Amino acid sequence: MFWVLKIKSKIFCILPRVISISFGKLIGYFLYYLMPLRKKVAIRNLKISFPAKSNYEINQILKKCYVHFGIIISDFLRLPNLNESNISTILNLDQKTRTLLNENNPSVIMTGHIGNWELFLPTLGYNNYKTSGVAQVQRNKSGEKFFNWIRACKNTKIISKGNSIRSINKVLNQKYHLVLVSDQNAGKKGSINNLFDMPTSTPKGAAILNIKNNIPIIISFITMNKDYTYSIFSKKLKVHFDSQSTDDKVFSINEAYNRALQESITEHPEQYFWFHKKWNKKDYE
């Protein structure tokens, strides 16, 4: 399986990006019309988030969402093409983000499943910022090997989710910025915060690192432009704590993160990954 996936990546790397984007769109349309994975979950999520939108509007967003992630798949397969000299052709690291990274080193970068989160490591790494990210362990060993191979780039380290605590402390001590995709439902381990006026469980990791280790948090999202380049939005998280309770501090940090995430989703609803169950199980019954 590893070599099959690697060959697919090599093929997409050979193709001009404009052609690979076309193939990505075809992948999206194929999934939408013929293999609509988790379509019911996505529709339910969209209706929770945008109750005023009609069924037609919801389905139009969803169709664009499938197409968007078809393009993201094509760009993911092309990651080995990226390097120091060409990374700026698809994502130019703006001065505000550079300043935040320079002034807050190390930092925790809180992002979400919107736009193209896989671009954080190559974008920062090829701009000479030491960066690490926590990745889900793949069930298939060949798949794990492929994902580690394709994500490898200069100045970056991948941390497996199962070995995260010790590894995270190590990379932070080595002045690596840490990227955490923090919008998956954390179940009983998370803090209960609001997103689109509905309670959801938000991972505590970034907040705990900020509270206990005084690691600054930067909220950042990478979204796709109309010309298929990308833009990065970044801001430093600033929260005034009304309580000294750790739980209350975690809540405040995650509430601020969810507000920023909601703003980005509202601006780019077709670029959010609507396919996981973000809210309580009863909301999907």
C-alpha cells in the first residue's frame, strides 16, 4: 500500500498544479455524487450551524465542500514538490504571522479542520521556523509510513498522538512551534464550550500548555483563495481570566478559540471539514 500511495503522489507531483487541481475537483464531484461518505453527518452539522439556510443552500455548500477537499487531496499528494524556493507561490507567509512567530517562540498554534491545515508544517518549515505537529496514528502501518513520508520537510517534526506528552515537552524545550488541530470532539476529556450556540467538547491540550507552562497561543487558519493560492490568518490569543481556577481558564481559552473558528467557518463554510460529529451524539439521532 505504501508504494501504491507513493506512486500516486509521484504522479500528482509530475502534473502541473492546474491539472492536478482539475483532477482534485473530479475527485470531489465523484465523492459527492457517487460515494457521499458521511453526507448525513455533514448535512446535520450544516443545519446546526446555519439554521436559517434552506436545504438547497445547505446542499450547495456541501457540494462545494466535497470539491474543496478533492483539491486539498490533490495538493496533499503534491507536498513533496514544495521547498524553500517555491512555497511562496501558493502561500506567502505574511509579516504579521512572522512577527507573531518571532516574538512568541515557542508557541502553540491552534488551528482547525478548515482550508488546508496540512500546509502549516511545510509553510513554516520552509520559511525557517522550527515547527512540530501532532498527528493521528494510522491503523494501517503502510498508511502510517506514507503519511510520515509525505509530511516530512525541513525544520519539522511529527509527533504521534499516542506519544504526545513527553514529545511535546521536548520539542517546546527545543523552541519548536507546536501546531494543534483543536476542533475535534474531545468527548469526556474536553471542556464544554459553545460553537454556533451549541455545546461541544473542545480539546484541552493547548490551554493546559498555556496555563501550566506559560506557552503563548497563536490562533491561525490557512484558507484557499479564489485563484487556488492560500492565505494565512494569525492572531495571538489574549484572554482575561476572571477566575484562578484551571478549569475556568481552560474554558475561557477554548471559548475564545471557538469564537475565532466560528468566524472563519462563517466566512468560508465550504472549506470546513463537516464530516465529523462535532456536537453531542444526541444531536445526530
